[in-house]
Amino acid sequence: MVSKVDLLLLGLLLDKPMHGYEINQMASAKEISSWMRVSMTSIYYSLNKLKSEGMIVETVHRSEGTPERSVYHLTEQGRAQFYALTEQLLDSPERPYFDFDLAVFFINRLPKEKAVAMIDRRQRFLDEWEASLREDWEQERGRVQASPRLAIIEHGLHYVAAEKAWLKEFAGEVQGELLTKEKAQKAGLMTLFGDLRNLSLPDILKLISSGRLSGTLIVSDYADEVKVAFDKGTPVRVSCSESLKQKVAKGSKEEKPGLEVSELSAICEAFSWPAGYFAFDQSPAAQITGAPISLSVEQIILEGTRRVDSWSAVERLVPSLETVFEPRYDAAYKPNLRFDEIEKRVLMAVDGVKDARLLALELGLSEFQICKTLFSLFSVGLLRTVDQDKVRVRRMLCQMAEALYQAVVILAGAKEARALEEEINASGASKALCFRQGKLHDASDPRLEIGRLVELYKEFLSSVLKVIGARLGSNFAQQSYERILRQLAPELQDTASRYNFHRLAARKGNLVPHQEKG
């Protein structure tokens, strides 16, 4: 594919042959870099590319007292390509895209005051750019002969003028100064609005907290409503509709000081709403009066998710009992939370290896209890899901290692298998991996990246195959390994193939000839 720099070089060489440094000087003299990204590095890269494609040819010029220079000439193929590409660009229906628009798309995720300050800086940049273009325009228009560069400068001036006009209107919308009657009838630009079925309440609260946003959050199920005021991401006041207050007041036992009986319960009630909408408005007009609140976002999320009692809500974050979680390894994240006994036990048991089903069996919890607790701990940010590739690699290793052990039991008996286990463990092939009565014990660090984990597991399997080969013969070790690979579930076979575990038995040094005991 021909780049814009390629076209530039073809056009410059259309006038005369030049060497690379001369091309760079020409680009600087014509101030091409003021309207196009071009550098010495990109010029030489493009020259080599065009030469390999037959667009230009290189000749070496030697002069007495000067070093050799490579001079580049345009070929007929390059000439034809230049005209074809120039016509294609002029006639192109391709619309331009503006990187700035990506920031505009997410503008309401930023604190309003920070967004306003950044827009002010953008306005100053446009003013400076316009002044520079005006200066260039004055110089260029004084020339006797009009040039394409003058047209390029005027193009830039028109663009800057349009950008400044749009940015002025955009700044007014961000600041809440609605400039037209039509826009005044709509929600403000800095308002986050959405459906609770698409974005959960814990996610909304974390978005406000992490962005340090100030404003008012409204959550409704179309019948009842809760409002929470935030100051730089911290909840400060809460109020709710009278109907919701009456619903939760009866029989409510308030555990948190500083709130009326129904206020915290009203917030927590919203966590169980299956449908509804939310709106977060950063405008001053959205400020509310209500009961002061001294709870953190994390405390509200933990208390609210504890009261969720529907599978449909839990399944959004814990979709199946095969889901695997690991602790969040972030020393800076230390929320001030008080856990109940089940939450403490689950936090201690989560290791990045056991899935929800195994955790439930280990802790003696029901499936809903474990999934709901994982849902709460994940929502508050203390757990994270494990990469499925790591999960499959761990399961594959466990199944393969234990199946190799059983193959030894079947062929040579339990006594030989125990001797093999002792030899493997004594070899010190991996301090994190060992056998315990035929079961694989995996104490590898859950934080290991997938590449390092695969390397560690290959080293362990290699040591297992080497010991089996020495004790029972390399043919038995290799055939057992290949048979076990074929018997894996399809997704684990795919994992083994993707990380080249199928080649392990054939690796030189993994299998040694069987030596009969004398």
C-alpha cells in the first residue's frame, strides 16, 4: 500500500533526481511539515520501499573529495503511479476523521471543571495556530506568482475558523450555557444517562467515584426514585421518593449511623431493581437537599449487593459456576470495609485456580451463596475474573499430570507410582508444583502472566516425562502422554496445541532410555 510520504517523494522526484538529504532539505524549504507529517526517518524508509517496488532506482555518485551519495531517479512505473495517486486523492470520497471527537464522545465521564479547562486550552491552541497561519498567508500572498502552498494555508485558515466556531458552542454546552431553544429541551451535555439493564448500579457508582465527578445521580425503576449527591466522587447527600421511603421503613433495622431509618435501605433497594434508568447530572441546578451521608462508594456497593437476592442480577458478573476469580493485586486499593464471616472465608479461599463450584464445595456453601458473595466482592473491586486462557492451561496441566500418574499406577502399581512421586518432588523441578498422593498441588503465583505460566508448566511436565521415561521406558512415557492429549476435552486440546504442549514428549532430553534395575 502506497503511503502519503511515498506520494510526496514521487512528486518531488518528478522534478529532478535527488539524494535523500536533498529531499529532506526540499521538504523543509517548502515547509511541507507544516501541513503533513514527514521526517528524515520516514523519508529513508519510503525510499527503500519505493526502490524495492520498482518506483525509483538508485545510482551512486562519486565526486573527488566528497563521500559517495545515493541519488534516486523516478522510473516510468513511478511516474504513472504518481499521477494515478494524485488523481485518486483529489477525487477521493473518503471523509476525514478527527481524533478529538473520541474525547468528545467520552466528555461526560470527566469532571466538568477539568473538561472546561481542557477546552479552554484547546481554544488557545487554535488561536495560536490561526495567528501562525495568518503570518504565513501574509508572506505567501506577497509573492508575484500564486502557489499551491497559498491554497493550503487558506484551507487551514478556513478549517481553524470552523473549528473555533464549533468549539465555542461546544464549550457553552459543557458549561451548561444552552445556546438554543432546541438544546435547552434536552438533557445537558455533561449528563450521563442510561438503562439499568445495560449498566449496573455498582458500575455507575464506580464510574462516578473513579472519575471524581461532582453532581447528582438519579436512579429510578419508573415508580420509585433515589437521588445521591456527589462531591469529587464522594457521596455526600441522599434522598428518595416518599413512596420508596414508606416501602423500606417498615421493619428496617438501620445499621449505619448518620442516616434516617429508610435512607440507606432506599439506596440498597435500588441494587435489586431489575429495570429502570439512571441519570448523572454535573450541572449546579441538579444539586439536591437530603440527609448527609458518610459512607464511601465501596461501602454502599458492598451493602447494596448483599441485599441482592435474584440469580438474574448475580449472573451478570458470575455467569456460571465455572467462573474463576482471583484477588485484586493492588496494594494501593484499601477500602475501609467490614466483612461478614462468609465474605472473609471466600476472600481467603479465592486463589485464581478454583472455580465457583469448587469454592462452594470447599466452604460448604450453596451455589447461590458462593455466587452472590463473589458478586459482592467483585462489585466492590476486591476480586477480578481470571483470564480464561490461564484457567484452561491450569486445568489442562492438572488433568495431564494426574492422568500420567494413573498410567504409572495401572502399569507398575501404586508402590512404583509413589516412588515416582517422591523422585519428581525431590528433583526440585518446580517449587510451586508437586504431587501429593497422586493429586497435583499447584502453588504457582496466580499473578503470573500466561507466557510465564506456560513455561513453568512445560518445565514440570518435562521433569515428569523424564522420570517416567527413566523408570518405565521412553516409549511408555511418550505413548501415555500422546494418548492423554487425545483424551482431553476439545477446548483443552486446543489450548495444548496453541501453546505447543503436544510437542513436549518429542523434545530432546525430555525422554531418556529405560534402564533395567540390576
